[in-house]
Amino acid sequence: MADDEKKGDDSKRVVNTYPLIRHSDMSDETQNEAAEIVTTACEKFAANNEEAAKMIKLQMDKKFGPPYNVVVGEAYGFEISYEIGNVCYLFFGGNIAAVIWK
């Protein structure tokens, strides 16, 4: 196999079309609902992470009561304080991360 072919194989990225939950202490029902909301928002606002975060926050506040906080984006780190049972950190589309907490 030529060197160019090897480089091409290494540079392939896997893009998930489903949410990949990295960490969560939410109940399974809440976690599944949050993943659905994130998926919908990230698909609807693929080019605007700020609008996606606003939509996620509004939906989470409406369904589970305020005050939820949401960050959507790429390549960021975080350290937060949160209520036990109210945090979810997940990835969507391979490189978009969302953290939701109360």
C-alpha cells in the first residue's frame, strides 16, 4: 500500500448521527428526552450553536422546570457546579458537544 493511501485511511473521521452521551447523572427518561432535544436543535441550527443552545434551554425549562443552562460548541472545556441528577454532557455529529445542567 502506498504512503498516500495510508494517509487517506488515517484521516477518515467517523461522524455519528446520533447523540453520544459522555456523562450523565439524569434519570434515563430525562436523559433520553435531553438527547432528543439536542439532536433536534443541532440539526435545525447546524450553522448557529448559539441558537441551538437557546432552543435546548427553552425546551428543557419548559419540560423539566427552570433554570437549565446549556453550552453548545466545539473544542471547549468546562468546570461547573450543578444539582445532583441534573447534568448531561454529550456529543452530536462527531465534533459538536453540548453540556446541560441545572
